Amino acid sequence: MSTKVKVKFRRSAALAVAAGITVIGAIPLLAESVWFLAVLLVPLAITVWAWRAGTDVNERGFTVRALLGSRTVPWNAVDGLVSDGRTVHARLANGHLVPLDAVRPADLPRLVKASGRDLETDRPATADDEPAEPAQPTA
């Protein structure tokens, strides 16, 4: 088993670029007064958050990254994945929900594949597994 990150889920880089441009645009305000430093700090924090925040997934578990911290959860502590149509959460065995930042419901197959599990049987995937045949429509 590898501990390397297999899949990284991140927000659009356009968010970080837009916040970075806002930081650059706010720099001339510092020439007026040091009190405008707070105006500069807000888009700077958004830039760092947009660049860093997200979810990293591998066979051992997942790591949810935020602006200042991160949380790593092993797969054996996860009871299931829950989606409300917009966001995805990991339901832990103790009943708590961990939001998976930047993971959309459409990303669930990629997330499960990166975990080393088989989506169809909910067991670890093996090299012997063959892809399932698509269901044929009946007349």
C-alpha cells in the first residue's frame, strides 16, 4: 500500500488568482495609511485558503485541508459517504460527519477508486477484478 496521495480535490484555481489580483490591487491603499492593512489581509487569507483547501485521498485514508490546519482520517474509521446533492461528507463510525472540501457528488466514483475500494462490492479492489459489463437494455 502506498501512502502517496492518489487524488487531490481542489477548488478552481480561478478563485486563488482572483483573490491574488485583489491583494495586488489593495497594495496602494497601504500608501495612504497602515490602517488599510486589514483590507489587504482579507483577500490574502482567501488566496491562501483557495490554494490550500481541499481533500487528498489515498488507500490509507483522506486528509481534509483548511486555511490553517488539516485532519487525516483513516478509511477504517469511515462508516460511509453521504451526499446532500451539493456537498459530500464522510460519516464516521462514531456518527460524526466530516465535510470533504472541494469534493462534489459527481466526484464520488473517483474518490472511491482512489481509496482502493471497489464501488460495486464495497471491498478492496484486486488486480484480478475485471470491469463489470454494462447492463444491456431490454426490449
